[in-house]
Amino acid sequence: MSYQVNEKGYYGSFGGAFIPEMLFPNVEDLRSRYLTIMESDDFKKEFNSLLRDYVGRPSPLYYASRLSTHHNKEIYLKREDLNHTGAHKINNTLGQILLAKRLGKKRIIAETGAGQHGVAAATVCALMGLECIVYMGEVDIERQAPNVARMKLLGAKVVPALCGSRTLKDATNEAIRDWINNPVETHYIIGSVVGPHPYPDMVARFQSVISEEIRTQLLSKTGKETPDYVIACVGGGSNAAGAFYHFLDEPSVKLIAVEAAGKGIHSGHSAATMVLGKPGIIHGSKTMLMQTEDGQITEPYSISAGLDYPGVGPVHAHLFETGRATFVSATDEEALAAAYLCCRLEGIIPALESAHALAHLDKLKSAPGEIIVLNLSGRGDKDLATYIKHQNL
């Protein structure tokens, strides 16, 4: 069983490139050149140098002793929250900006939900001196105000998406429209393992540095390279794809993806795609998608802006279909409670997205001595207003 993309851009029955004809030259140029560029010595040298000296990698693998005692489990946190810009998103935007430069692109567009990808895109555009336009849902602009301010400080233009639920899905729609209208000099930095091939594979490869480091760090700390569990939250799924990547062919490692159940899976206010979804096409690829009987996309909901997406990356749809990864969910209240616990036991304020992964620790039936690595995908500065609002729950 292969968990990597095939030559046609599919993971099993999911993936592909369902795109408007006007975008075909752009996507085909990217598809035909991305691996050659990424595997070249000069690209690797520049990328790895910037990951080390600019991003601050490797991010620590931290044994969370008080959380471990509380849950009676052996818990390690992969500290992606300590990266420059505060999340895993910088790994991908840095890789893509270096790729865009080699493709001769002058203008960068991006979509963002929680704002972390927007900040990371704005950051690398400032670093490389390229124009940056970030599309963001009007609702997310309101609930992620600190990140909007950061993007603007970094020189990006933030354009609100005013249609639909005015969240991540709609921001992505607007970014794709822009790319159709500006196909020649523009590169679209997609923020997750979604979109037409080659984006899911390309983003997963840039994020795979997470699991590459986990193996080395765990060996140093415990004498073994492989944990018993890897847990990560999933919206589109880039942090999970990166955390899972180098363990996909290790069946002894149990992969757990935690989606947002919102106010309850069947409440009508949820983003639990694997429970509620069925195969469909969104943003250029075939994947699992929340939709009505007649194929209209269902509006997702999560207290977390970064998980508020009606689909999931095709790699995750494949991992779900094959049973290689287990997909679970956490409600808003469970995520908030897990976040407050992490704050008070470890002195770490996690992003609301990461808090969904933390919430699963209560439910996980692990054996004594089994090692759990949880990808702490981002820090919670951007979510302070939400945490303060709900702290009396």
C-alpha cells in the first residue's frame, strides 16, 4: 500500500487537478518542475539554511512532564509554536517562495483562515521583496485581528472575502479567482495539503521536516526513532501531513488526526469532515467533503478559524479510507478545556487548532509506557480574545 501521490496526482482514489482551463498552464508548469527544483542542491542548501537561521529549526521535542502525570501517559510535544511567526506554516511558505523565485514569479497570493499562513506568507514575501496579497474571510478578519495587523505590518494587502460563510473556504475561492485573472506573474502559495496536484504533495514535502526531526529527536531522548502514537489536528491538514510523513510506512506508529466537532458532530455547527463528508471536489481536488444530497457544500463551523473548512487534503482522505490513520474529533468546549489545562500545567498557551489535538489525550486508550508525540502546531497569541471570552466555562 502506497501513501504517497502517484504520477497522476492521486492518493488512491483522491486527488487530481480539477481546474479551469485558464489555470492549466500555471499548474502544469508547477507540476512539471517542482520536484526537479526541490531536489536540486542549490534549493536544498538555501531552504535548509533559512529553516535553521531564519525559522529557528529544529523546533524542540519537549517532554511534557506535568501533562504526562495528569493523563498518566508519556507525552512529548513537538514545539512548532516556537518557529518564527508562531506556527508550522512558515515551513511551507519558505519552501514555496524559493520555488516561486525559481519559476520567475513576481507576485504572491495566499488564503488564510486563522491568519498564521497569511502571516507566514507575508513574512517570506517581505524577506524576498515580493508583492503579497492575502485573502481572508471577513469573519476571520474579526476574530484573528492580531494576525491581520501583523500581515499589514509586514507589507501585505489583506483582502476580505465577503461571500458565503466568510471564512477559509471563501478566502480560498477568492484567491483562486485572483489566480485565474493573473495567471502569468502570480504564484499562489496554498497553505495546506489541499488544492490541485501538485500542491498536496508539495506542501506535505515542505512540512515533512516535522516528522524528520521527530525521528532524530526521539532517538536521542528515548533510544527509539518511532513513537507509538502521533497526534495532530486536521483542518486542511498540513501540520498533520508533516507530522505523519516519515511514519506512513511504519505500521507500528498509530496516526491520529483530530478534527473540529464544533458544537457537536451532528449539531449542524461542525467541521468533522470524515464523519459528515462524502467524496466530492473542492478547490481543485477530489477529496472528502461536507455537502448536501445534491452536492452543495455545507458551511463548516469551528471556534478555531484554522479548522473551519468543509474538506480535507486528499492525502488524509486516503489515510482515512485505507485505515492508516484514525480520525476523531473534539468539540469547541473540549478544545478550550484542553487549552486551559496546557496553559496551567505546562506554561504553554497553544493555538486553538492545536488544542483540539490536546483534547484527545483524555480519550486516548494507550498502554503504560507507550510514547505519544503530539504536534503543537501553533501558539495561542492570536486566540487570546477567544480564550478570555470563554475562560469561565
